[in-house]
Amino acid sequence: MASNSATKPIDTAATKHWVLLVEDEPTVSKVVGKLLDEAGYEHVSIADHTQIAAAILKWKPRCIILDSDPGSLGHKRSWADAAAIRRAHPELPVLMFTADPAATAEARAGNSARSKAAGYAGVIDKPFLVLEFLATLKHAVDAPQAAAPNANKGISTEAISMFPDLVGPASTSWAVADFFSMAVHELRNPLTSIEGQAQRAQKFIATDPVRAAEALDAIREQTRRMNRLIGDLLDHARVGGGALSLDVVTFDLGVASAITIGQHEHEDTPRITLLVPGAVRVRGDPDRFAQILGNLLDNASAYSAPGSPIDVELTVTKTEAEVRVTDRGVGVPENERALLFSPFFRSSRTREISGTGLGLHISRRIAEQHHGRLLMESSNSAGSVFVLALPLADR
């Protein structure tokens, strides 16, 4: 990360200050965590806003860095979280951590009712400059906090546990502005990581080649992630506008499944099994079918224990061929299943794993363009079963 020879490291011999980082994007959390470690802070990172109150009581942090992006899972409650923290712990500074220019301007102006209630001690923009980040954090830790209005007047930290209804109409019907807000947020997350790792590589390139190489590897990974994300966003826009082209042919679903599985089997001991009843002919785009099955396999692999089995089975009904993918993953909570195929949705059980929340949404829309279906057949703590149904080719 960017360095300055005049910048002195924090004296950790005397004491280490705990910092609570509330950030739902794993890569950004890792970058900031490394920055905090290298600056001499102790830190704890959480992704779930409902855990803030418990984390404060357990770790007694000297400062909280609160993710406040429009696209973050807790974005509708971040202002309320900051206000609740101020009421319950008026001495505890909270820093806004955001890529949203409107939120930045509102917090810095401090004129709105919610900005006054939140009383942010500072704002950290995404992407950030390391020196500005550390200076903002140090000022927040060192400066005394003024009490918030009505502080400690019968308002407990339980106010933090409130969470917006995930099944409201806005969750399943995204307006254009919501989409672009989400898209910008999702693109800025890897960009924040790339910027931070580039500054980190610059800092260590002459003195610590191992750390510099580690940072460069992280940059490459985030660059690949951005490329995948841009592809997902383009597909999302295309399927939404009915502009996704299909190269429709008749093909054997079993053969196409075997090829796709081979491209997603990366371990020494194969974990994916395929069961087919024989030749299964369907009409569709083989590449788009591979995209759907590949997404299901990627999810099954990412959300299951390493090496756990993944079963793919083809069955045939009178009019359809069904591809059933069974994993041994964490499952989807019952109250979140209605949102599973919504754009950008991430389950509370998987939000710490990097992803865009677009794969299942795009896959379902592609299946529908084939006059087929994609659904989650079942899910529990032992795993999930997803089914892709496609019309059989005319015989």
C-alpha cells in the first residue's frame, strides 16, 4: 500500500486498540484487516449487522468502521446502526465506510436528521488512500466523542437488532436506479481491493518481496473477479432487455453435462458424479446450458465442505429433461428462499464467500428463454437440491 517515509507506525508496545470492522464484502474486509494489522491495531471483522451489539460488548473496540454502501446487505440500516451505537455508547466513534458519494456528502454535511443522530466521527471513501484512511482512523480513536442527543436515556443496544423486511416488494422488483446503485457498489468492491493491494505492493516492493508478491497475486485475482462481474452484469442487462442471443441446436444433454463437469472438476479425487439414463436430446444453446450447470456446480463447490460429494442426475419425464444437482452445503434459510433468484441477493449463510449474487438470477432467466425452469427443489442443513428442466427435442 502507499507509504510515506515520514509516517511513523503506531506504538504498539504501550497498548493496542481494538477496531471493529463491519464489512460484508470478504475481499475488502481482508484488505482492510491487513492494513489495520500492519498499522498496529487489533481488529475483529463481522459481516452481519445484527452482530454489532454483541461484538461491542465482547471486544470493547475503540472505534467502529461501518460499511454503509447502497449495495451492502445492511445498507438500509447503517444510519440506524450508527445512531443506535451513539445512543448506547456515546464515547465510541463510528466511521462511515462507503463508495456512495451521496452518503459521503450527507455524512460530512451533518445537516440531515439521520446524520445528526448517527454522528459519524469521519468518512472513509472507497476506494481509499492508505494515509487518509489511517489518519481518519487515528483521529477518531484519539479524539473524545461528544454525547449524542438522548444518549443512554433508556435506549439499549437492542435497537441494533432490528433488520428490514427481506421479503418486501422492493426486494424482488429492482428499479433502474437500484440496479445501477448495486452495479456500482459491486464493481467498486474489487476496485477497492485492487487499489489497496496496489498500494500495499508499492510499499513492500523494495523491502519485502514476499508481501509484495502476495499483494500482486491478490490484484490478479480481483482483476479476474471484476472481469467475471462485468460479464454477469452484461448478461443481467441482456436477459432483462430480452437481448440475450441463443444459438439453438439439438444436442445430447448427458454429453453436454459430462463436458461441463469435466471443466469444473479441479480436485485430485473427483467429487462430482453424473448419472444419465442414456441419450437425452434437447433443443437449446449448449454454451448457455453449460453456463447454468457451471453456476450450479460452482455454488455447490463454494458452499460445501472441501471434497464433499456433488451429485448430478439426469431424468426424463414425458415432456422434459431434468438435471438435478445435489450438494452437501450449508443450505438456504426458509425465510430467504423466496429471494434466492433475485438479482444481487446473497444468503446470510454465504455472504462471507465472494460472489455477485447474479448467477442464479441469470441462470433462471436463461432457462426461461429456453422455455424451461430452474428451481430449488429442497434445502436444509445437510445440503440443497437444484433442478434445471428443459423441454425435450421433438422426436
